[in-house]
Amino acid sequence: MSEANGQQLSDYRRREQSITLSPIEEQIGEGQDDTREEVLTLNFGPHHPATHGVLRLLVTLKGELVQEIKPIVGYVHTGIEKTAEDKSYWKVIPVIERMDYLAYHFNAYAYCGAVETLLEIEVPRRAQYLRVIHLELTRIMSHLVWLGTSALDLGAISMFWYCFREREKILDLFEYSTGARMHTRYLQIGGVVEDVPPGYATKLSGFLDEMPERLAQYGALLNNNEIFLQRLRGTCSLDASTLLSLGVTGPLLRAAGVPWDLRKAEPKCSYEDFSFKVPVGTVGDNYDRYAVRMAEMGESVKIIRQALDGLPEGPHITTDRKVALPPRHELATSMEALIHHFKLVTEGFRVPPGEVYFPVEGPRGEYGCFVRSDGSSKPVRVHMRDPSFVNLQAFTHMARGDYIADMIATLAMLDPILGGIDR
Amino acid sequence: MAMNDGSPGHIDPQGLRVTRQNASQLLRGHELEGRNPGADPEGTDLERFVEERVLTTTLDRAVAWARSNSFFPATFGLACCAIEMMSIVAARVDVARFGYEAFRASPRQADLLILSGRVSIKMAPIVRRIYDQMLEPKWAISMGACCSSMGVFNNYSLVPAEKFMPVDVHVPGCPPRPEALMHGVLKLRKMVQDDPDMGWRDRYDARGTEEVVQAGGRDAAENVPLDGAS
Amino acid sequence: MPDATGLELIAQELREAQGAGPRAASGSPVLDTDFFRGRASLRIEPEHVRSVLESLRGRGYAFMSSLHGVDYHPSEPRLGVQYELLDMARVDRITVKLRVPTSAPEVDSVTPAGEDGPGWPAAEFQEREVYDMFGVVFRGHPDLRRILMPEDYEGYPQRRDFPIGGEPILFTFNESEKEGSPR
């Protein structure tokens, strides 16, 4: 920090030091042409109430109009992909769930799908339906947190408590079926870790009955709210071709009018069995992004209802004992089951060598998990293509030329999750 | 409380049990009862006993009581634990019951730093800067496994919080339930009621790092050691 | 997914577009085709990455889904970069893979627009990530800096020979032995 070792500091470190206040040499406007404007670079530091997580933005402003935004990420980089190389395949699941920490089942699903493709094992139908139930509940939960925090950013503070009230109900459901509220490690390779307990259907059904009414209430609060409309309508829109060239997927792309949803385009995990609509916006401004996500919550409720009603009987995980743990009651009677259990827990299963990329549609867009295996019991490379990371590239294009307050609203509607961006 | 003979300071876990206590009981010093009833305090216990009886005045206790009941947490959500920290603000585990709902965005107005989430090496200097910007007395809760120890990820990019800043309460969990975090905050409240300073300046050998604001001038924010050596 | 024959046809067209016949040994951009688990991938020469991606864009694969790096240590060439392309109209995916050695880890960046095409702006952050984690230098990238690690970090963390690092976990019995520990 001191002058003495100033020479040894790299350029980067010197920039990171405190900004020294220097007196302004000439007063703006005094004796000068009053219409002269300054270009100001503002640092929205990683610790900021309005950035969702530790996102750092260098915003170049002319007056209040945004000229350029440079996002700097990496403040919560955890080296998850490197950690995953060190663990056997099923131990990677808890680690990889923590990437995008609001869509944990989607992270796990992308990874499990990739490994199941490599292993060429079939996931039983009941497991697929259970997966769909949990995935869609996670989607609703993620959108609720988005709605609560975005409304908080825009000033509609009471939405935060309403959304978290519903979120608590969903987390209760997760706790009932999986044992944990967040990061449940419920999705395993080959299926789900255990079947749902008795009474789950009733609880879930009760939640689904009241959810549409709640969504209608939230809509009634916000949809025609004058302040909300003025903040969101017509601000920071971006056309579909720019979004496509930037690699944006998910509700942001759908808000611009492109009806691209992997659940319909490349249905996996029995999504083709369910009938649901894909909400698509028209203009691509912030209000469309908000409306698309609100409608998606309603569609997810429908999907869960259909999955619950049509839940087939069967095993909850693949019966291939080389991949999935045998049920505990077999361990007392069958020697083979014991040996399988032992091998799986100590070493883990071996995956045939190969590389595969498995994309799924999550709340923010396309989660694609790339897994490379070399035949051993640990993956050689696990990479998650995270939608927030790619969507962030569109942020500067969206906010260019708009006011800084619109930039905050756009950041809220962008729904970035820094855990996914930084991994 | 650090001891001069080099052994690590020991805080008796019995004394940190969260119990119902009203202000009058606290002011009269009833919290020592039940810890070791009938036994003569010795060693650290004796020091604490004396400090709590003789050196600590009723006014100090009242101030400690007021401080403990009105933490202003700084909004410092880093990762997954931040979502559970938001849950304690939500209606089910309502932190406003205890008076801690005023989450301040500016660290200069906050006195509790709930470090929620994984601290990467890029973020560690910034966390330290935020902690330095907070005014004293200040406390820190390390929420979750990642900042308390290394958590699920023991690798090149994470730093445990204890390495660069003093932490008063560690809340384990990945992420800890909101109730668990609330329990941690209440434990901190109990610790503050007993001894707001909690001797951390001695523990961390940080005597002489107090920031003294000079009158006027733009260099007011520089750290000035008390003994005048610059 | 183009099926196996479709993949071979694409590879054939790419080879011919480069002016090299099916039996030419050198100058051909496509080194190998692979149809694995129902997914098509092309292994190409690193110099031709921009032209191959542009011709695939012309064939309809206009959306870049993902750009990621792999370390194939110990087999050489060691550092791989993979491009996932998606054709939304026909719901088709194709992967383009290339490998560069650590001695010369340079690949043309596909981010900027050039005379051969409008470029792939989707690749901007992802190429920076591959540079940060593996050390592959993308020539022509508008802003090649580290994105996830601090900018003055030394080393490329995701390479296989980079140690995973970590700290010894502090328990009560060993917390005072650790240097810098407060107790």
C-alpha cells in the first residue's frame, strides 16, 4: 500500500488500491461552456446492494446515460470444475450442485445426464417423473427468488416477503422428499437417490392448488403497477438476432420472441409426456422478461401437476447394480449386493472413455455439462456451460444508451447468479 | 480472553448457552450462576469474574445489552449461504423479532458482518477492506462451511475467513438452515452481552491498530498507530 | 444431431472446400470425425477454426452453445478447445474440437468479426475463461485477460498438472500450530 513498494505492484494491483481523492483542478461550469459533459467511470464494486451477488461492474457514464459496461467476475470462483476432477463420479454431484446455487437440481441433472449418456444406462420412468417434479419445483423456486430480489431492487419491497413465503413451502417439500432444503443431492446417476415418502403427493398437491392463486396475486400487485411499468416497459430491449449472436438462451431469448426451449426442442427426461406452453415475449424489453418468467412459473405448476398425476410405478433408480447402490434390505441377504455396495462406495463405478456434452433447459437458460472420462472412476474434465456466464455478455448491449436506473432494472431482469458465472 | 502464558484462550461453552434473560438479570450479573455453582473461580474464570463484577460497571453492561440487541448486519452475501441469509430476513425465521432486520448496505453504518458464502482469493482483499471500513465495535459471523473451514471445496481458490480477519462465531452447515444461522446470531448476542470486546485485540495481537481520525484534511482515513510510530 | 452419414458428408464438404481432396494428407482442415453416443464431432486443425466455423454457420449451425477447454494430459497435443454449435431450425448439434500443444498454445479467436465473417460474439467471455484456466492464447481476441482468477495470477489452474491446492483444515487440536492462526 505504501509508496515504498509501489514499483513492485503490478498494474492490476495498483488499480485495485483505494482511489485517492485529488482536488478538482478546475471547477466544472465556471468560466467554461456549461454544456461540457464529463465521462465518468463508476465502479459498482463487488460489494453492492444492487448487484446480485459479487459482480463488479465498471460503468462508463455520460451524465446519467450508460456508455459502456465492463463486468468483472471471478470474485466467487471456487474452482468447482477442478475439485470435481478429484472425486469419484457420484461424489461430484454435491460439488457440482453448488455452481448455480439457485438451480441446484439442474446442475445435478446436466451432470447426471452426461454421465448416464457415457454409461449408456437407462433411467427408469418413475425416476424421470420424480426428476421432473423436482426440476420444475426448482424452477419455480428460482423464479420466486428472482422475483423477490428484483422487486426489492425496484422498490416493491413487500414482494420479497411474499416470494420467500412461497419459497419456504417449496423448500419444505424438498426437505420432505430429500432431507435438505438446498443442495439436496437428490438427483443421482441413474435416477434419484430415494423414492418420495408417503404423504408427499398430498403435500405437493396442496402446494400446487394454492400456487396459481398466489401467482395471480403477485401479478395483481405488479403487472399494472404504474411505477413497475415505467421502470420496465420499453427499457433496455435487445433484438433477437443480437441475443442469438451473443449466445443468450432462456427467458431472455424468449422475451425477445424466439420460442427456443430445450424442454420442447430436445426433450429429455420425459418432458415430451407433458403438455405445457412456452411463454414468449414480443419486444424483448425488461417488462417482457418479467412477464415471461411469471408465466413460466404458471406453466411449471401445470407440468408438476401432470407429473404427479401420471407418476408411474417402478424403481426410483436404475437397477444396474454396477452404477447404483443396492437397496439396503438386500445387503443383509445377498453377498453380491454387499460386494457391489462396497465397490461403489470405496472406488465408485468406472465410466467408459469418451466425451459428451449434455444440455438441459434451466431457469436461466441452457445448462450444458461437458464430461470427459478416460475409463477410470474419476472424471477427467467436468465443465458446466452456465447460462448466466454467457448471458452476462449481453448486459452491456442491453444497457447501452439507457439511464443508470434502467441498468439496475436490467441487471435485475437478467437474473445473473454469480455462483454459476464464476463456478 | 487471552492468557499471558501462551495457552489458547478458552471460552467455556456452558457460558454461551442461549438462555432467556431479561435486562435486569443481566445487569445484576446473574449469568455466572449455573456455570460452576459453588466452585471458586480461578484462572481465566477469576479474571472474568473480577472483570464482570468490579471493572465492568453497570453502565458498561447497559451499553453491552443495547449493542447486542441492535446489530446492524452488513449485506454481504457471497454465494449459496446468502440465499439462506435472505431467508432469515423472510417471514418464517424472522430476524426482525430480535431487532436485526436493518441490513445496511454501507459498511460504515454496519457492525455485524455475516460472511455468507465462499471467499475466493480474488474476493479476500475486498472482504478485508469492507471489514476495515466498519466502525468499532464490530463482529463477524462466518456462516457456512466454506468460510469457516474450507467447506466442500478444499482447493486453490478459496481462503478460510479466519486467515485474514477475526471471526467471532462460526456457523457450520452447507448451507446452514436459517434457524442455525439465527442460533449463531443469538450466540453472538450472548457473547456480546457478556463482553463486547471479547478480547479479540489480544487474540489477534492487534493492539495499536485502532484507527484514529485526524481533525480535517483528506488523509483522515489513514491508519495511524497509537504510539505515534508511522 | 446429424447422423453418422450426415457427419461424414459435412466433413467431406469441408475438406473439399479447403481445396484438399479426400486423399490429401496435408492442408485438410478436418482431421477426424467421431460419432459417439449419438453426437457428432469434428476434429480439425487449429489454423482452420475460423473457416470451419463459418462454413458450419453457412450450413445452419449459427448458434454457439459453448466453448470450453480440455486438458488431454499426458497425451499430446495437450490442450483442447471445443466449440459446441447448434442449429435451432433443425435442432441439430455438432461439436468442433481442436488440440494445441503447450509449446505453442495459440488459436485464432473466433470472437471478432473479420473478413471471413461476422465472428461469434458469444465466444468472448468463454475464450477468456479458456485462456485463464488453460493458457490457450486466442489471437485477435479483443480483450484477452484473466476472467476468473485475479489478473496477476500465475499458473493455469485447470491444467492437469496444476496442484489442486487447499488448506489444512483447522481443528481445535491443531489450530495453534498453523502459522498465522490467531490462537
